[in-house]
Amino acid sequence: MEMLRSHIVPSVLLLLATVSIVVGQKGVDNQTRTIKEDANRTTARPNDATRSFDFGKGKTRTREMLANPYRLAGRRDVLMSSIIDVLRDKKLIVDEASSRLSDGLIVTQPFVFARGSVVAQNELNRYAIVDSPINSWSRAQYTLTIEVQSIDGIQNNVSVIAKIEGRAGAGLTSEWITLRSSGLAEDEFLAKLVEAVTGSSVEPDQDTL
């Protein structure tokens, strides 16, 4: 009896160990299969491999400056009238003494577009090429000279030249200093004129997403 028990007990223990190993292996297999299925499900999405990312969404679009001279169609007298309207909208006053409307030439009076040391410095850096060592600007102004040259009675070249000036110094020692234009003042005026004449804006559509 004792001998039979000695044979049975090891056999039972061996059987239990075998069952445990099999069950454990099945658990591992199920877990491994689940992981593989999840991985396949993730990589099987058709859009993942071909999806592109646009990191420019929502950014402000910019454009190249317009050609100067800029070609516009229409009678010169009508175009001159549109120019005066745009100047009025931009609070620019025509200098009657310097202008020759019959010849297609319009000169404006100086327009102060910045006051105060900080604002004047920032605006001059936009509208002018500031290569002067002066850094104590108190005001900034520009004068526009606009000329309309008729090509064939229908087509016209409109050229715009801006004279940019900065007021340097303070008190009795201050003076206006002429700076090279960056082209911004001319471009802003031409953009408004093109929109007024053609009815279409030259500014690019902005992303809203």
C-alpha cells in the first residue's frame, strides 16, 4: 500500500504540473495573439501610410510685391480720378502746386505715419531701409509721386515712388532725414488702386483652419 502511494503521488504531481504548463502556454498564446491583432488593426488603416501633414494651416499668407510700374486698363482721366479717390481714402492730400494732373502726375503732401520714438523706429524699419547710425527717431513720414503713362489709349503704366523721411534728434537740433524706401508704401498704394479699378483684391485668401 505504501509502495502504491509512493508511485501515485509523483504521478499526480507530474500531471498537475503538466496541466499548469499547458494552461499557462495557452494564456501566453492568447495574449500574444491579441497583441498581434491589435498591431495589425492599427497598421491596417489605409490612410496611415498615405496621410500627409500640413503644418502651414492657419498661417497668414504673404504675396510678392506688385510690379512697379503696374499696368492697368482704362482711360487715363478715369484712372486719375480713381487714384485721387484712393489717396483720399488713405488720408493723403494732393499737393496741387507740385502735381500736373493733365500730364498724369500726382504728388502728395508729406503724410506722417508714425509718432513717438518707439513707433517711429519700428515703422521706419518697415517702410525704409534704415542704414543710418541714428536711433533717435521721433516721427516718420512719406510723400508719394504717382505717374500715369498711357501706352495705347487703353493700357496705362502706373508708377509710384515714395520718399521716406525720419525726424531725427529732439528740440532745435532735430531734422528730417531722407531714407531709402523698402517699397512697402508704394506696394500698399498700388494694391488699393488695383482693387479700386478692377474690383478684385490682390491679397491672398487666408487659411481659416
